[in-house]
Amino acid sequence: MARGSEPKTYEDLLDPKWRGKLAWNGFPTSSGAGGFIGTVLAEMGREKGMAYLRALSKQNIANLRGSAREVLDQVIAGEYPVALQIFNHHAVISAKKGAPVDWIKMEPTTGSLSVISIHKNAPHPNAAKLLVDFIISKEGQQVFSEADYITAHPDVPAAVPTLKPTEGKFHARFFTPEQTEEQMPEWKKVSDELFR
């Protein structure tokens, strides 16, 4: 796809030229069809959001059975021109390695809250606590930054700061893990009705 011809808005995705050329992770996850549907409904409201999703369903989006990373890999391989609902830092990592890919600031993006926890029956809970402490520390987040992942520590900027909503000046819709768990059955129902 020629640079500049890519869709830049949700409305652009409805252009007939994208019919059969869009792909996403078809699983009901926040980084797949479920998260996209949830973001649309939260941002547009139920009535307008459902009207938009009905129109989008006519685009024959490919429901790939893999992670958001695997969907991006299909775009890199030339199978589809556009991947929806990917992690923007994955596109940056791949582009730095020479892949012909970029991410689009299509607003609102779905922001993923990454969480970390320790299993209540962990065989080595103190070792797990040390790992968590390192990961969220300034030093641990520096490792994330150097790997082009998005950082969480306020004193450690991302290697590509514009990947974060504030620095990149784009709007992201975040759902808490509880909101995602509560609303995913509805989002899956919409996905099953419109995109299967």
C-alpha cells in the first residue's frame, strides 16, 4: 500500500476499497475484535456504535486465529494491507528491523492496561515478588524502553515517546481488567453476530 493511502479514521475503514483487505485477531480479547468493538461502543454510544459496526461488518474483516502480533506478521508478509487492533510498539519494533510496516494513530485507539500479578499458589512467591519489584522499577522499565516496549514508570520515557497517548497526542480508550471482564461477553456477542 502506498504511504498516504492508508485509512486514517474509523470512517475511512468503511471505504469499499478496504473490503477483504482488513484483518484482526478474531478472538474475544482486548487486543482483538472484542477490544475494537468495545472501543467503538464506548466512544460512539450503543446506537451509533452498532450502526457503525454493522457497516464495518460488510468489509469482510479476516478473523485470524492468533495474537495481535501474529496479525501484524500477516501484514508484514503481505497477506493483508491493514491490521486492526495491534500493539503499536510491535509495528515500531518490526519497522526498525526493516519490515515495511507502520502504525496509524486511528483515534480512539484501544489502550491496553498491562498488569502483573503473582499466583496465590506460586511455588516460590518471594522470588516472584522480587521479579515484580524489578519489572516495575526504574531499572526494569529501562529494559522495556531499550526493547522498544511502552514503559509504565513515570521517570522512564519510552524509546519512541510518541507511542504513548500523551506524548503522541492521540486519544486512547482504556478499560480496566474488571471492565473488560464484565463487558467482553457483550462484545463477543456482537462479534459473533456481525463478524463471523
